Amino acid sequence: EDEAHNLTGGGGGNNKSSSTTGRRFCCRRRFPTRAELWEKDRRLLRSLVIIIVLFNIPFGRYVLYPFIIFSTWIHEMCHGMTALLLGGKVEWLRIFSNGSGLARTLIRDKAIPRVLVASAGYTGTAILGGILLLFRRTYCRIGLFGLGLLILLSCACLVRNIFGLVSLITIGVILLLCGYGLSNFWAGELYALLSSMCCLNAITSIEVLYGTKSQEIAGQTQLSDAVAVAKVLKVVPYWVCATVWLCLALLMITIGLVFVVEDDDSQTTESKNNQNANHLLHDLEDVSAIEMPSIVMD
């Protein structure tokens, strides 16, 4: 069977419940009102605002630089993991200081595997980001700890350039420390920002997404993912592929707002608090309705 080396790079329901360790979780599905969105998802809204603002002001990208490197790592890992799932191999991953990355994979020299691997960068980051957003209200610290471990594991097995190793090991260790030591509030803020950045990878690197010129990355000429897919398919323009990936990123952000996995215990506590508040209001109304006896002084 013929095999081909691929260099892929980039920029960048029903309610269900299950029990684990004595706690129950459910996936809620409905469009939140504006009041509910502000009350329960302020951290997600803050993360989206931060990303949009910083990407549109001078030096804003420098503030988001570690998050750009993180989303690039996710992007390249999606290329590599797709190749493995299709029976191929991953020779190495490389992350560069300008926020770009490369994944060298070995797959069958057939159209479908090549298209799937080339498409996996943007589709994988969008889908994974949406999945991470589902858990934005539960166990954010465990999520940070798990991401840190995965980054360090990938450095040991796949990452093969100095900058990639130094930057990713630093990010991995920081995420481990944050998952262990941060309060639930700050862990949730960091988790929401990472998830949003991952989900919006196609949007934050839109120039690369729609780019048609070959890029020089680490001395190698590289096509954008959309152009690479269009070159294999021949009948689909590159901008169609790029637009589909862009729409997928927006769709996953929307799903992240509509769907959420919550701890039943927290919902039970919230409902009890609402019931207690309603009872208190009812009692106050009863007290105000009582007529006070009048006292006449002779």
C-alpha cells in the first residue's frame, strides 16, 4: 500500500444523568435568557469579550500569546491524532514562536485519509473547544490539571523542536499548578478562556484560514489547510472549506452557550434557595396584609 508523508500546519437532546462517586450530573439543553446568561455564564462572556478585544488592539496578541500557543498545540495534535485513528503514524509535532505549527504524519496515499487529516486541525479544535465548554461549570480545576498532563505527555512523545518543548512544558507545568492551587473562581476563568480560545481557533487565525499563498515555516513551503484540502478534492474551492470550518467554530460556541453539564447537587441547592426566597416573600406579603388594631387615646 502506498503511503504519503503529510505536513499539516495551521495558525494558529434529551436530558441525561449519570452517577459517579455518589454525585449526579445532567446535561441541560435550552436557550438561556439574557438574565440567566449573565448570571451563570459571566465567565464565558468575559472570555469571549477578552479574546475579541485583545485581537483588535495593538499588542493585544502579546497578552494572549500563551493561549495562541495552546490553541496551535491543539490544532497540530488534532492533525496527528486523526492520522493515528486512520492507521497512520505521527513522526513529530513542531510549534514555532510566531504561533504557527507543523505536524508530520505518515498516512495512506489516498484522497479520503489526506482530506480528513488536513481538515482535522480546524474541525478538531472547534469540536474539542465546544466539548470543553460543556464542562465550564463543573470541575474546571480537574480540566486544567488534565490539559497540563496531556501537554507534558505530548512533549515526551511527539514534540521535537526546542521552542515547542520549552513553551509547552512551561504551559503544561503552569496548568498543573493552576489546577492544583487556584480557587474555583480563578480556575473557572482560566478554563473558560482556554476553551473559548480553542473553539475560536478558525476565527482568531482567519488570515491563515483563508490564505492562498504558500507559507515558509521552518524552512519548508507549506500550503494552508483549506488549500491543501481543495488541492486533493479538486472540485471544491478552498474558500468553501475555510467557510465551513469558520461556521463550525461559530456553531460550537453557540452549542457551548446552549448546552451545559451541571452538577445536580448545585442545581438542587439553587432550587432550594429559590424556594426559600419565594417562601420568604410570601411570608412578608402575609405580614403586610395583617391589619394592625387601632388604639384610641381618651
